[in-house]
Amino acid sequence: MADDDPGATPESQPEPVVAAAVEPEEELCTVVGPFNNLAQADILVEQLAALNVPASLQKIEVPVKKNFWLYLEPMASKAEALKKLAELHAQKIDSYIIPKGDLVNGISIGLFVESYRAEFRRNELADLGYDVKIRVDIRTAEQSYVVAKAKDAVNVSAATWAQLLEGGDKVTYKQNYCSDVASLL
């Protein structure tokens, strides 16, 4: 035993073992949707209840479209913004002054639906000496999903899911962390 060893030094003593905190596993949810026909969603909730799977219909904001907005940072004044706008128009760069919001007196240069096109245009303008920024604007829409805890739905076979989901809306089912259900896509 080290305590009995007269030559033992504090460095040779074993370090105390500290139990690491174990994070509980995040709970999974089974998510089915989106439903356009809410009656079909209600029927699915009832069918799952008959299978002893508690479920609920939830309206969830999901991203449906991304836009990439090119702009120049706001100028100190409207006069300065007008001067910059005239400079851009003289170079045949389509643009306008942003009239309100957090970018008031900034210059809008374009809105793109594809990031690579926005990056290409930003690089073109950088070559002309402009420090163009890109803001990603994500549009969301409220969609209806049936949500059940995965531990409750574990006994529903793939064949049963196929039967429950046939006909009507084209919906999918998947598992997601319950805490992330609001960000399905």
C-alpha cells in the first residue's frame, strides 16, 4: 500500500477518480407530415391512439425558402447613400437605397435564390472595389405534423406505418430529436 511506503511521494499517489457527468440521451420523436388535410392528420392521431401510441397534431414553423440578399453596409447619411447609389448606377450596377430597417441607408444590390449565384455576383463586385455583404433570409411557413414520442411508436411496424399513411396527403415519417421538432428541415 502506498501509504505504508515511507519513500512514497505525493506525486506517486494515485489521482482520485471523479465520475464524469453523463448527459441523458435526448428523447426521439416520430414526426409524420406535413399534412394539408387536417382531417387526415386527426384520423392518424386516433389510429395511433388505438395502437396505444399517444400522438398530437402540432403546427410547426419550417423553412421553405432561402434568399441571399446582397447589400452594401448602411451609409452615415441619406446624402452619402445617394452619392454611392449614383456611383453604382454610373457603372450600370442595378441597386437601390434601403429605406428602413436595420440596414436603412444601405444599398441593396440584389436578391438571389441560389447561394452560388450570390457569391459569384459578390466576387464580381469585390473586383470592382465594393465590400458587398450577403444576408441569408429564410422564409418559413406553418405546417401541420403528427408527433409522437419514438419510445411510444417503437412497436408500430413499417408495414403498419405504410397502411396508416396510404392515400391522402403525401406525407413522410421520420425520427427527430424532440427538442428539434421545430426545425424539421
